[in-house]
Amino acid sequence: MPPGVPAVVDPASVWVGSPFVDPRELSLPQLGLFLWIYGQALYYAAGVLKEGTDLLLLIPGFSKLTASMVMPIIGAVPSAMMVVACSTSPTADSQMGVAMGVLSGSIVVLLTVTWALSILIGRVELDRPRLDSSAFRSNGSVPTKSSLVKIRQPKFSFSKTGVQILPMVSKNAVLMLGTAALFLVGQVPAALAKSRWPECHIEALDSSDCNAQRKYVHGYMLVGAVMCGLIFLVYHLVQYRAIAGTSNLHMLEMQVHLIQEGVVTLRGALQSVFLLRFPEIKSINDVTSDQAKDYAELVVKDQEVRKQLQDVLCPFFMYYDANHSNGIDTTEFYQVVKDLGGEGSQLSEKQLDALFRQCDKDESENIDFQEFTDMTLASLKMMVLKDPVQEQSSVWNQDQQQARTFRKMFSGKNGELELEEIDDEDVPEDLVDLSASDKQLRLKMRAARKLAFGALMVVIFTEPIVDVLQEIGMQLGVAPFYVSFIAAPFACNAPDFVAAYAYSIKKNSRSSSVAFMALVGSVCMCNTMGLGIFYWSLYSKTQPYTFQAESLAVLFVQVVVGFLACNERQTMGHAVVVTLLYPTCLAIVWVLENKVGID
């Protein structure tokens, strides 16, 4: 036997003492039945995992982390475990085709069938206004209140109906393309090795050419496994930072509502910025006149104050922009000045017009968001400078109390719990009557149990379903890659199917974006976690990389969908295109293997 070639294992010995039926003893119809049984078990396990993540989504502080990081990992766990089952099997040499089929099929199904269904289910009319994801733009415009309205059920159209996704989806699609490049770590060395030793193919792994290829690509498989692990960590670091720095649209809606209800005022918001920037100030009575002057100058010059001010002013700008023009006109300006109080509230109409022209620096007859920020920043300076030295500080004290309320509810830290209270409609009935703290604790414990049980079922049933897929391919005379590519993903990716439906059916931009984010995230997990396991398996088994056609086809699909995801309007036309990519991927593999001669 050539050096480096693993010893041949009798397949019958694998099933000694196993509770599962040896698939070699089954006919093709029986294999189909057992494939359905094992698939149902995996589908159920995937549903349990989905239930666990749904419980985590109910917990304040866990929702964004779960949607961006936990859900993609959970969605990729069944596929990754099937790759592990293939690689750890004593007959792994013949099952790596199944592993590549599972991995490739999961990626392609997520980016084609599931992507198209998300568009179909969540489609709305795209000619109506909807919420921009950014809290404000550099040119001064912000999302308007009308964009928060839910959109009506649309008529069918390939170009005018679809979903509006937020820019964060396209940003994650770029990350997906970066992780897809990891396929090239095995693809390029394998192509070079194939050009030098062309007689190696998967049916003749013990040939001299395969032995030479095996030695040539051996080190690259280890490099690929390490790179996949590092990119896996980098991806989650990027997601964690994005969670920390991204404005929550639900928070924005709640802020506008609180302003409309009078819970917080503009003066209270300005004081919240002051108190957040200078936490050493516990009471305004502690600030002397000289200190007030110093603080007033710092307020104007400190960029941190301006940044915090912009963060809290966005909902106020939306509130005052009553006609949704993305600007404050003269009538709306009068209301702003009145709410700011102080001397400005006593100005005549003529004086207010003069003040408006002074704030309208670009003479556009509207005050945009940047000008609104400058105006309120000047008002904050005057508040800090004048109010502390007034004998009657009752107004300031009221504002300070409002500032504490504002800081508590708007900071995204202490206030996150209040703004993201658990919706009792989604909580299990036996937990509804518990206190908030007990409810959160029980939700965490129940989520942990479901995730553990689902993962255990995946571990138990992945190996037998892999062997069934392998045997079906052998009895049909079809490469195991094609069988696993078609059959396995529809059981393995059940959490992604269910999650995509649950979010898309809400038919709003934010929920649809979460659905696409979860799909892209699951693909990134397959590109890193799943592919990393696959590379490590080839390295540990000292096998050549004979999956160039499959890698090229998967790369093609990811590149096409990645570019399509850069369009914030995902139309039904896009849905048709991505659906056609599924059979196109299989056709590419077949042509490359049978017509071009690429393994």
C-alpha cells in the first residue's frame, strides 16, 4: 500500500454494536424510508434548536446577539456535524464526497431557495416610503415618521414588489464573499497539483498520482483549517462590534413614541447629554459660575458631546419634522424654540424669523439635521452658562429629572430592559405571571435545555443519515455528492427555513433584514466552521483535494448572490434569479467533471 494512504476498513465492522440498521442490507425503497426517518429526526432537532434561539430572542440584551451570532451558528450546526460524522467515520475516505455535498448543498440552498422564499413571503410594494437604517446621514437627512408605517399587501410584480433590506445586509454579504474566498485555499493548490499529476481522481485514491497530490496539498489543508478558524473568530468580532455600534430601529420607534407622550422633552435630552459627558456632576447646585463657563466652552468644542447629541437628537428631529420633509421649516422651528424655553420662548415673530435665518446656514428655507444639531448645541451652551446662576432653578431641576429619565431609557444600557420588555404574547404560558427577573432566568434555563437537547439529537442522527446517503448514491450509481447536495440540506437547514419564514411574514424592512442577515450569517458559518472541519478532515486523513468542480460552483453562487445583496431592493425578479442558481450550480459541477475534466 502506498505511504500515506489510510488502511481499508471493512464497512460491516462499523455497524457492530450500533443501534442503527446497516444501510448495506437495505434495498433502495428501504433506504428512502430510513432517509425520511433520519431526516425527520434531524428536522425535529433543528426545530428544537430554533425554539431555543426563539427563547433567547425574548430576553432583553440577548436579542441582537442571538440574531447576529447565535442563530447563524445554530443554523450551521447540523451541516457541520454531518461533515464531522463523515470525517470521523472509519470509512471516511469514501464519505468525503457526502461531506462536500452537505456543505455545498447547505450553502446553495440558503442562498437560493430560502433567499427566494424570503422575498416571496415578505414582499411589499417598493414604491412606498420606508425607514432608512441609519439614524442620520452626513447630508443632514434622517428617517421620517411615515417610513415607520407598515406596508399593505402588494400585487404581484417582478420589478415593483419585493423587500427593502437595510444596508447592514449588504455589509454582511461582503463579509460572506470574504469567507467564500477560503474555498480558494484548497482550490488553488489542488489545481496546481492536478496539472502536475492529472491521473488522480476520487475512484483511485491509492494511485501514485494521488499519493503525490496528497503530499503536495497536505500542508495547505492545515493552513486552510487554521485560516477558517481565525476568520470564524474575526467574523464574530465584527458582528459584536456592529451590535454595539448599530442604532436599534425598535429603539428609534420607542423614542419617538416617548417624545409624543411627553415622557421626555428636548431640554431633558440636552441635559442628558451634559450629564452623560460629565458624570462627575451630581447636582446643578454643585456647579459654580466659573465652572459653568468652563463647561460651556467644553460643550461647544468637545466632539464627544456632539456625537452623543446627534445620537439623541434623531428622534426629536423626526418628531418636529411634522410634514416629513427631512427639514425643519419656520412653523416647526417655532415649536422647537418654544420647547427649548429660556429667552427664545419670549421672542417675537420677527425675531424668530431672524433667528431661523441665522440657523439656516445654507439658506435652503429648511433646517437640516446638521443645522439642527448646531442650534441645539448652542442652546445647550446657553443652558449650562446661564441656568446655574439663576436664583430660580426649578426649571433646570425639572429638566435634570427629565434628563435622568432620558438617560435611563435612551442610553441603551440601563434603559434597554425598559424599552425591550418581554412581550407576554410570545412567552410560554407557564412563565407569564412570573416577575421580570424570574421570567428571564427561566427563559435562559429553558433555552439552554432546548439547545442542548437539539444538539444531542443532531450528534446522534448525523452519522446514520450520512451512511444512508452514501449507500443511496452507490445503489443508484450516482456520486454521493449529488445525493447529499439535494437531500441533506432540507433536513439540516430547517432552523433557517423556519426563521426566514417567521421574520419575512412580518413584511417590514427591519424583520426582512433580520431574515437575510441570518441566512448570510449561516453561510458564513458554513464557509468557516464547516469548511474548516472539512479541511482538517482532509489533513488528518492525508487525502487529496478532489473537489475543485464543487468549490468553483459554490463560489459562483456566492459571488452572484453577494452582488445581488448589495441592492437594497430585493425584487421578485431577484427571487427568480437566485432560484435558478440552484439547478445551475448542479449543472456547473456536472459539466466541469464530465466535460471539462475537473474533479
